[in-house]
Amino acid sequence: MKIHQRKKRRGSILLLVLFLLIILAMMGSAFSILLPVEMQNAKRDRANIQTAYAADAGILWVMDQLDTDNDVRQGPDGWKALEGHTEVFDREWEWRIASIDRLTGTEAYRVVSEGIRVRGSKRDVLRRAVAVIDNGLTSEEAAFLTTTATLGNGSSPMGSNPNTYWPGNVPINGDVIVIGTWSVDNGLTDYNNGPTFNGTIFQTEAAGSGMLGENYLGGNLTQAQYNQVYANGLDGVKTVDVNDLSENVFLGNDPARTRMQEVLFSTQDKTTVDTMHATTGNNTGIHIPLNSDGVPNGGLVVNDGGTNHNVVFSENNGNSIMTYSGINSVGAINTISANSPSSLNNVSATPTGNSFQVIHVYDGTSYGSTGEDRLVILSSNNTVLYNQPADFSAGTVIYNHGQMAVEGTFTGKKTVAASQGVTITDELLKAGIERGRSSQDMMGDENVDQETKDLISNSLLGLVANVDAGNSSDGFVFDFSGANPPDNNIYLHASMMGLAKTDVNTKMFGHNAHHNNAGYEVHTYGQIASGPTNSGQFKKELEAIADHFGSITMDELPIGFPSKGDGFRSNLRAYVDQQSFETD
């Protein structure tokens, strides 16, 4: 019985083995059929991946050519020289620029790049990439722009005090343009709070050390640290040809008076402008330039013969009000004819008292016909001294002789300049803006009503200080001793530009900028621009900025501020998925 059972088990095992052998044979046969197919698929995938890399390399090459070769962008068809360019990617792979076309009326280019497999004399196009490349280099995006060769105090181009470089605890939300070399304070040691620089740094002079020319005073950043400090990672700092930048970014040696009055009298030739300079600079009063139609369309010049006055911005029914106080007897209100810039024409009684109001009326309902822009000047007792139709569509420039202190809520598009320094004594807010929010944020918020959006879009402020106007004055000083914000934040919705001669030793922001700051953090929404000085923008040490600024965020550019670079920074605006082609 036991022998029979053993034989039966032995027979079952043999059957099982035979079954398994049959299965394995079938699987082997299937593998022998599938293997060539899978090998062919793997070969095709490899070819497609390699030629995809090749096609992308062609796109990157075109972007580099646009960035670095001015002749390519000069026309009408300079870029066509790139068409047909071919380079070997990796022995058996090539790329070729099949076509490049400039989109009509734009700085954008449509590029088709082909990835090619090379087999002897045979070349097969296996992949094709299509991209639209436009210009990303605009100083509209620049939150910080400086034409000084150093960000600190030292005598060398990079300075000598390590604490005079940009502090790592002050984030910049926007691009930076530096005529010179960019440096970061060696106090930047915490890399866990996210990127400090949320745009691209464009420098005209490479440091010669550090990653990609960026000079980090604490030693070279590692790639991981670089990616944390700069939102754009290894592209966070780029060197650009200074010749690619517009003359508009070079603030030059002109004091504020010259630059702002050139804007104010922009419709006039230089001789006429110079005549107006002399006319308004040598005579006290409120001077109102007129265009050829006899309409105020630029702004006004205020010369009280003194050195200090205060300006408080306010808004009423959409109209812009500027209240001047602390002035001397201002003198007569005069107009300046475009045809007779050397003469002042007295048009009204002289303002009385030590204050007056300048009102830009945008609806006319208070002082004229409905829907009509008007310029109105009131005496201290609210007597109307001037009331005429005006055109504020292009914005206005208010030029003030002497030093100036500013604060308040504003509307209208205006640039306010001083022949000397500017002290900011409290918040500067756009009408309709919510504290802590940018214009772009509120304009894109569907919960904000259209009336508020219209008010915000019509509100834009620029402040211009003349640094060292013969009296060793710093450009901007913050004195918040009288401020009382609801929290520890001061919001300034204003661009600030400090103009200086090259031989001055004062700064755009003075060391006494932290006078009575009471721990407040300043958040600016607008561009900070500085002209050249001997020893940089910042007095003594960056404490004046680092202890005071919370953030710098690009918002909009007021009239008269540096506007656009002529260079090209390739920006990949659109990218079409690569097209695959069959291959054997």
C-alpha cells in the first residue's frame, strides 16, 4: 500500500514538472517575440529623449544669442542670421534652428528648433520644439536701481566695510539693476526663511569671484544656499553689458531741479527749459507753466524763498489735495507762457499766511463744469486764488525749492521733487488702498469694487530728493516720531529717487534715518533709484536700511523715473510640447 502511494506521488510530481516546463517554454517563446519589440521601443525612446535635449539646446542657444548679441536684434531682419544654424549635440545628435521670426510690433520671437539623429550622411529630424521668446529686461520690474559703483562706503569698487552691502534680511520683490557689482552682506546666515531676492540681479561688472560673479562676503555660497537666497537660483545674478541699458537708467549728475524741470517742461526745447530754470529759481512764488494752448498740463514750481516746508497729501471726492505749511510768504502766483519762458505773469492775489492748498480737481463738480479737470489754489482762509481748466492725463510734476517733509493719503499721478532732502514723517498711502496690500493685489481682487479700483489705478506717487544740494544734505530721512500706525509697520506707496553729483559724500538714505523709528518696519511699494555718489547710497552702515526696512516691492513707476532698458533678457513666454517623429 505504501509503495503504491509513493508511485502515485512520483507520477503527480512528474506531471507538475512537465506542466511547468511547458509554461516556461511558452514564456520563452513570448519573450523571444517581445524582446525585439521592446528593444526597438527602448531605442525609439532613447532617440526621442536625446533629440528632445538637442532641440531644447537650440532654443537655449537662441536665447543666449538674443541676450548677448545686439546685432541679432537690430533689424529689420538681423535675427534671420540665426536661421539654419546647426551644431553637434553629442556625436550622433544635432540641433538646427529651422526658423525664427519676430512677431510683428513686438520684441518677441517665434523659434522652431529641430532635434536631429545623425547616422553617417543621413540626418533624421526626430523632435521639434517651438518657443516664443520675449524681452524680460525692463526696469518697470526693477524694485532697486542704482548707478553707483558701490553699495557701501569703501574706496574700492566693492567697498571696504563688509556691513555696507545689501542686508540679507531685507527682501527685494522685483528685479535689481546695478551699474557696478552686486554684493550681499556677510551677515546673511539664515537660509531657512525663503528667498531674499525674488527677482533677478542685473550687474554690469562681475565681481570676479563667487558663483556666477556674485560676490558674497561671507565666502562663496553653495549651490543649495544660492537657490535659497535667490528665487531664480543660479540665474539670480546675471552680468549685462552696460551698453545694453537705456540712457534712461543713467540718472547722471543732474540735480533734482534739472531732471524734474526737464520732465515738467518736456514739451519745450533745452534753451526754453534753461530759461524757465532761471526764471523759477530766482523768483519766489507759485509758478504754473502753460502749454502752447495756454493750459496747465505739467504741474507747478513752488519757491517760498525758505529752506523747509511740509506737505500733507489728502483726497476728497477723488480730487488730489496738497496742503503746504511751515512756509514763508510764498509770493505771487504766476503763469509761464510756452512762448515767453523768461517772463512771469501775475494772475492773482498773493497767498496769505504760512499755508495754502493745491487741488487737482478731476471731476470739476466743486470748482467748475462736471467732468472737467482743473487746477485750483486756495489761500489759508480757503480763498480761491487760482481756478483754471487743466490737463492731468499724463500726470503732474511738483517741484519744490528747499527741503520738504511729506505724509498722507494721495490720489492722482504725480512726482514731487525737492531741491534738497526729503523727510518722510508718516505713511504714504494710495487712496482706496488697504494697508499691507499692493496695487496689483487689489486690482486683481474680484471682491474689490470698480470704483475703488479706478481710484487706485489713478493714484501714483514719486518722490525725488536732491542729495547734497550744496548743504551736505542726505537724500531721504525717516522720522516717525509723530507717526502712530495701528501696528509696527509703516507703508510707503511711493517710488523714491535720490539724485546726486558724483563728488558728494552724502547718501540717498541718511544714517539718522532711524531717528525715532520706535521699532517700525518700513515697507515700500515702488522703485528705489539712486544716482552716482562717491561712497554709495547708504550712510556709514546698512543699519539705516536693515533696521528700518521690512521689504521693498515693485509696484508701478511714476512719471520721470527710469523706465526701460534697451537690452534684452530672454524670457520663455510660451513653449509648445515637442513633436515626436517615428524612427526605426
